[in-house]
Amino acid sequence: MIPRPSSPTLRRVLAGDLCSGCGLCAGVSGGAVRIEEASPGYNRPHQYAPVSPEAERRIAHCCPGAAVKGWPEAPETDPYWGPCLTVSTGHSTDPRLRFSASSGGMLSALLIHALESGLVDEVVQIATDPADPTRNVVRRSATAAEVTASAGSRYAPSSPLDHVADLLAEERRFAFVGKPCDVSALRRLGELDERVSRRFPVVISFFCGGIPSTAGTQQILDDLGVDRGDLAGFKYRGDGWPGAATATRHDGSVERMSYPDSWGGRLSFRLQFRCKICPDAVGGAADIACADAWFGDEKGYPLFEETEGRSLVIARNEAGRALVDAAVRAGRIELQPSSLAEVALMQPYQAQRKRLIVARLAGIAATLQPYPDYRGVKVLAAARRVGPVEAVRNFLGTIRRIVTRQR
């Protein structure tokens, strides 16, 4: 039996339930660490051999469960929304892509332009697992058709960095698309390895609501009355905005569940703990961040009525702004200027979560559990906007969650 020595960083992160499943630890471990599914359905590291001192140094520095990448300086850096050079709404000019993607096809259109303009050679992104349409794999896309085939939200665990060392070893340029925690890990790796900036000239993220366990998807299938053995295809969203969770059987029959029912009523209750204390769910360390540009009701709460897709796009640095501007000039996307005040109406959940981070971290500290280093992402500035009742409720709720977990 292979001995399983424990990396100090992995031991601390797993003990605090702080893992986001990004795969960075496996990617830099030289095979000592592998990413595998762990109950109740999250991607987690499993150590099969000793981790070298250099690999441990990289894991300790880069793991999002240990520390996050601080936001770079920008003319405007908002405590909720991060560095912002330009803020816009819009959509892909390809009507098929706009329809099939989750929210206007903006992110995919930017990737296609990066490929076809020669800015990058390939796109590293998450796609549907051919062996199980409810799960994810990492795909390297080299054509517009491959990018389009991978368009859409994938509300299941993903580990896009579990082979990052292989990518760094190649003389190619990649556009990387990942969750904010994935981007943080890659950017911090770039502080230790100068190849990162050369290999990844384009880094794009999205506003992330959190990663549900595979048990959440199983609940959708159960409630739709679809047996996993009969499942030929599964989409979490898309084919409209916001689009429905769609399960297709081998006989061609289809079952659908609305976005409010699938995400709001099932998946969002299965989020991993690290997502509940995420200080940068808006991709502040990326070149560009995209999101749903929800329309709101008279009280400002987002409506989820089916309509043509509309994306929010924030260019966070000059590289991001240059890509967005080039895609506009090429006619791949249409944009309208927006503002951070409008972003707050489109994405109220992100603002609420950010201002509660300090209260939740205080709950972790009160139970003597480890927590990540969140310096540089304005958690204190956001916390000044929270009311005392809301803060106390989340402080106590975090303590209760940890105590319950430890039983």
C-alpha cells in the first residue's frame, strides 16, 4: 500500500474545509497529489507520495484555501466589484452563440476573437465530460467551433489547474478561463514562475455563485424523474437566457427545470464551504470578468424571465481592455457602457456575500479553525457596509456550521 504522507498546507486546508478544488496542488506536485471526488461530491486532493520542498512552497503560496491574489491597482477599485477600467453590457453578435451560451455569449466571443486574431494558440476551459454529461473535464480548444461547443455554465466541480505544469512546459500561448479561485491560484503561481505570464497572455473569469456538489445535480435528475443510466445529455443552462437545466434521455425525450428552481432551489444549497467565505467571487485578479447582466424588478431584485442573453463585462487591466476593444472593432461583440451602480442592481448576491466575509471569518476564528489570508481584496472596506444584525447572524451561523461539521 502506498504511504500517504501529508503536505502541511493540504493538511491545514482540508482540516478547515477550505479547499476550492482548483487542482493547483496536483498540477505542481509532480504526480504526488491527485484530484479525486470526495463525499458529498467535491473535487479534493489526495496525496499518494511525498511532496517535494519546492512543490510545497508553491502549494503554500498559491492554494486559494491558504491565500488569495490581491487585486492590482486600477483607477477605480470597488470593494465589491474589484478593479474596473471599463464596465459594459452586451452580447455576442453571433445569434447562435448568444442563444446557446448562458448569458449572451460574451465570454465565448472574446475567446474566439483571441484565437482567430492570433493572440493565443489555444483556450484552456471547462467542458462537459463525454463520459458523464453532468460532470466536467478540462478541454483545450483550438477552434471557434470547439469554444462554442464548451459554452455555457457548468455548475459542477472542476479542476482546471491539475495539469498546469504540462501547459507551462509547452511553447504555446493559452487563454485561460476559470473560476475566480482558479485565477487567483494561477496569478500567484505567476509570482513564483515567470513562464505563467508568457504562457497565459489572456486570463478570463466570471462572477461565481459557488460550486455545488455532484449531489446537487443528482437531486435535479431525481426530481425530473430521469435515471442516470438513461442520461444522454445534460445542460445546466443555455438555449435562452437564463435557460433551463435540461436532461436528455437516450430515446430523445427531454425534461427541463427552470433556472430559479435548479440553481436557486437545489444547487445553491449544496455549495462547498470555501465558496461561502469567498472574498473575490467576481474575478478581480483576471484580465476580464463576465457575468449575467440581470434585469431587475422595481425593488432591484433580478428577474429571471426568459429573454435574449445579456452579459456584463468588466475589463480589469489594459490587456483586458485591449481584447474587449479589439473584439468590438472586429464586430464579434456589441457593447453599451454601464456603471458600478448598475452592476449592484444586476448582481446583489455578490455584494451581499462580500460584505459578510469578515463576520464569517470571525466565526471561523472563534472556533479556532484555520482560514485563508485575504489581504488585498478589500474585505474590511466591504464589511463597513454591513448592518450589525446581519453581521451577528452570519457570525453565529458560521460557528454553528463548523460545530455541526465537526460532530
